[in-house]
Amino acid sequence: MSIQFCSENSLFTLHTQNTTYQMKVGPYGYLIHLYYGARLAEGDDLSRLFFPLDRSFSGNPNEAGYDRSFSIDVQPMEYSMFGCSDYRSSCLIPVNPDGTREADLRYVSHTIENGAAAPDGLPHVYDNGGEAETLRIRLADPVSGLAVTLVYTVFESRDAITRYAVIENGTSGRVELEKALSACLDFTHGEYDVITFWGRHCFERAVERTPVRHGKIVSDSLRGASSHQQNPFMILCDHDATETAGECWGMSLIYSGNFIAECEYDQLWQTRLTMGIHPHAFRWVLEQGECFTTPEVAMIYSGDGLGELSRRYHRLYRNNLCRGEYKTARRPILINNWEATYFGFDDDKLVKIAEDASKLGIELLVMDDGWFGKREDDTTGLGDWFVNTNKLHGGLDSLCRRVNSLGMKLGIWFEPEMISEDSDLYRAHPEWCLRGPGRAGVRSRHQFVLDMSRQDVREYLFETISAVLSSANLEYVKWDMNRHISNIYSGALPAERQGEVYHRYILGVYDLMERLTSAFPHVLFEGCSGGGGRFDAGMLYYTPQIWCSDDTDAIERLSIQYGTSFGYPISAVGSHVSAVPNHQTGRSTPMATRGIVAMSGTFGYELDINKMSAEEKDIIRQQVEDCKRVYELISDGDYYRLSDPFANHNYTAWQFTAPDQSRALLNVVQVKMEVCPVPFVIRLRGLDPEARYEVKPNSLNAVVREESCGVYSGASLMKAGLLIPLMKGDYAAAQYEINRV
Ligand code: GLA
């Protein structure tokens, strides 16, 4: 049993293979958090860590009479609530029918069941069968009748615990929720760093690590999407935690809209993490008897450093979040025409690309933006999901047949949530945009946002997109979102419900994605938002891969993919080899380097293959072959960050190791060349110390010299390391295959 309840001391203990989470029904029925960390022994009770103490300016429950020793302001709370004197970050602010802003939640009951819980209409981590147990703890405010059920699912073998809250209006009237977060995690002692992920378009998920300080450190988005700017993932760790050692705790929100993640350090040096839907511009109306379900948070603890924390997230999300045929099936190696042609293509041009690509082993042609409506540039056509026969002269089916006859699949681009003013859809339905009455609305990339909270909008999109997908043998969809939301207002909702629109928008997106992915189970869906602007765990439930960044420069990608790897599996990271000079940076890098970097993700090309020299085509053929050979190692292997590109400006290295330690793949990119350089020695990780491994260069790289190759013990590769011979010139790269002999 991974979930235990001890009635004698009202103690809940949640065990995973390597971790334990404990909480307790404390004085006056408050649910007190006791512990989250390394696995404890059976029967361990950490109630001793709970010590009531009189604190001035921290109030006491009325039932305490004149006993000042207990206050929820200073105790570790399982779900913090506003109004009864917990002055720290609260998860819940209700406005009750009588106007009070108060939730005084006390324990009522609990249930334990097999299997994973599923928050209504929201993406979530699921059970593949016999992997999970769920605990539901019901709390209620005895005066107002408002109830909150905290739902915890324990994935024992994955070392993960998920949780969300269901808020039920059991009061005598209407309740409005001003804040309804998913989770709170309190630490009564310890000094920590907090790691957040920030960025911008073409520079996503940069790692920022700062010591926790008094007050709050906040990471959030009010853009209507999880965003390039911040990511809904936060790590708390020891000051001295490294990739290989130290305690760390991750909280990852399985949600794609506005979010907040807060780390608060209080007057008693206690740390509180909270996470959920951003309370700004949020106000959810709950009629009597109605429930509101928060998104789910996946919590993972590692006592062995950040590397292990990431690997646990990778395994959890690969196996228990991503769905569909392509969860396990090898993803096709693709070529996308965006950077090859931008809007300037027709069917013959696409077929020419497919002709050359197919000869090199590439398996899927993705037709990007520009095939529909009157779209010649980014000012027109969004919403008109009808084939532009000025470009696809023979129509979609004919293009598909031509591409299929070359032995390649065809994929297609959509931006379902958007609308151009110059479109038939806009002329017919200007009221379908998100914007307030009498307001012209802000344009961004010349476009407006459709009101995805509306059923009629979703119906239109389902019908038109389904018609396109049924009209030809399309096997891939890229789902883009190229602007953020402003002028938030839905014409379909009354004034008092406008605070629901951001969340209803995302629920609408999820609803449409669910319908389309179920209707077209053989289609591989890839998420995208101007690159990685909606790279979050919510999207991974619908799209097992997400275009990681519009920045395709191999050197820039080193840090973007490094940051992304903290919370998301490599199998989800869309990455392509593009042309040089790179279109975003103007930098030129060797083909081998671009291949090595793009291969650490869902591999593909995004360049005009018709313009490549015979020599470049040979390299592509080889890369495609290599990629197919090492595919499993990359998609299912354990990922090790061997260097930090934000700190090490000379080289970046990373490694994949098969779960059975039989083989590994080492990747090294030399970022900077110096005169009289110091050669670097890289220590591998995750190998069997007793086993012997043959180290040999992958045919990808021209630069590896014999010195680093040979047969060595796992121990020597991990303890002493591998000397990487210097590679002349900036941006050279090497890849080594390491096989147990
Ligand atoms: C976004 C995507 C690109 C491309 C363009 C098309 O920026 O990230 O890959 O699809 O849109 O407009």
C-alpha cells in the first residue's frame, strides 16, 4: 500500500519507491503538512516535528479560547487558505454568499482507492494499470459549507505524487472564487535555492537559480498561455545541490494557461511553494452545488540531485502523460518547409523537396504555414482552413498521393485558435474574437484570437479541421499559436463571468484537442507556439512532441534544450537541422554539429534540401541512418546533463544511457576555441562500473580522433573520464557511441 492512514494519530503517509510524504489532521481539524523527502521507514510518525508555539501577530482559532499556542499562520499547511489568519500565500480565496472572504477548512473524511484520479476536462498523469493509488481528503468550512477535496495520486514506481483540488459550493448561495490554486508545499526548516525558467521568443527556458530570500519569488504568466517568458515548473533545492547530489523538489503544473508559481520565505525561515492558475483576472462563479477543479501539479523529490529529478520527470511524462500511438512508436524523421520556403511554395516545390528528402531516408514532409485561404503572408487567411488551389494546384489529396508515392508521409500546419481580419471567417463572425464591446482589439502578428471558450467556435474548428484531415492521407499536424491573449472578454458570457474567460479558453483548447486527437488517432500531433511558447506538461497530454524554439541555431539550442530538459523529456523536444548561415542568428555551424544537437530531440530538417550539395546530402543520409540506430537510446534512455552551457562557455556535453546500462551516447559541442587550449576531460554517468565499454566515434562526426576511443571500464569512464581531443575551429562537435562488450 503506498497510501496509509493511521487512525490513532490521524496520520496520512504516502510512500513511493524512494520518497515519503506525510500529513496529519492536527488541532481543530486543520490538515498539517509534516514531511516530503527521502523515503522513511514503515511506521515512522513525524508528528514530533509539529510544535505549536505562541507567535504574536499570528491569530488563533476561536475554539482555542485563551490558548495562544496554535496558529495556521506559522504551521505547515497542506492547503493554505485566506481569511483565518494564515497571512502567507494562500491557495484559496472564496467570496462567500454573505460577502465574507474566508475559508476555514477542517478535515471531514477521506477515501483511498486504486488507480489515478483524473481532474475533469483537464490533462493529467494517468495510470497504465496497477501503478497508482489515490487519496481524497475532504475538508470543509463548518460555517459557510464550502468544501475542498484534496486529491493525491501516488505513482509508487515513478517516485511521483500528483495533486489537485476540487472546490465545491456547499453554501446557501453563490460563491465566487478569486483564487483557487492547485497545491501548497511547506518546509518548516532548511535554506534553499529556487530554480525557475524564463525566456522570450527564440530564447526559451533559460535557467535562473537564486537563493530563497525573505518575501516572495514569483514565476508567472498572464499571457493566456504558459509562455516563452516563464514556465510553469519550479524547483526548490539545497544551496549545494548539483546534478549528482543534494535534495531537490520539483512542482510542475499540468496546465497551459495563466499560471503562478510562488516561493515564499516567511518570518520564521519557513519556505512555502504554491502553484496553480494565476489569480489575476480570475474570478470563477460557483452556483450552489457546483464544483471547480484545479489543474494538477506533479511533485517529484530527488535526494540525488537535479539530474535524477529530471530523469524522474522524463519517465513520468513519457509513460504516464503522453498518449496515443506515438507515445511509444518511433517518430518519423521529418522535413519541414518553413525555413526552406516560408510562404513562397506550391505543390511542385513541395514535391521536389520530398523527392530529395525521400532518397535520404527522411520519412515525413511537413507543409507549414501558407497552404490555406488567401494566405500569402502573415496578414491574411487564419480561420479559413480551406486549401488554396493557387498554391496546391491539384488539391491536397493529389499532393498527398504524390508525396506518399515517394514513400513519405505528409503533415500539415494549423493555427486553430487564431483569426486574421482579412479572412472569410472574420467577415462572417467578427464576434468570435476575444475583445470587449466597442474595443477594436490589439493586433499581434497582425492577428486576433478566437474565443475558444465558445462551443460554436470549437464546433467550426472541429468541422473544418476534420474535413481537411479526412480529405487526404495526412499523418501529422503541427498545432501553432502565434500570439498571446489580450482584451480578454467573451461575447458569450455575462459580465459577472468574464473572470472565467482565460481558464475557459484553455479548457476549450483542451476540449478541441481531445476531440481531434481521438477522431484522428493515427495522426502525430506536434504542439507549437512561436516555437516553445506553450511548452508545458498540459500540452504533452495531447501532443507528445512540441516545437522547442523558433531559434534553430545549433549553439543557441544548446542552452534552450538544456533548460527544457529540467522538466520535460527529450522525446518531446522538437528540433531540426536548419541551413547556414542560420536564419535567426546568421551563425554558421558545421552540419555534424547541427545534426548532433537536433538529434537530441525529435529529429528533422528545416532547410531547402534541393539546394544542398552532394556532400551535404551524404551527411544527411548518414545522420538519418545514425538517428534511426540510436533512436531508442535518445527517446527512452536516461538523460544526463554533463555541463551547464550558462556557466561553461567552452563546451557543452550531455549523455544518454540505456536503462539497462548496455549502451550510451555521449555528445560534445565545442562552443569556443582558444589558442593553447586546455583539453577537456568528461566524466560519464550512469554506466555499470563493473562492465567494460567500447567507446567509438559515431560516423556522424568527422572530428573525433582515435585517442579517445578504446575499451574501458564503466568505473574508469565515470571516475576518471574520457579525454576529448581538441577539435579545431569553433562549433565542432563529436558524438561517441559507447557499448558494453
Ligand atoms: C511559428 C512557428 C514556426 C512556423 C511559423 C509559421 O512561428 O514556430 O515554426 O510554423 O509559425 O507562421
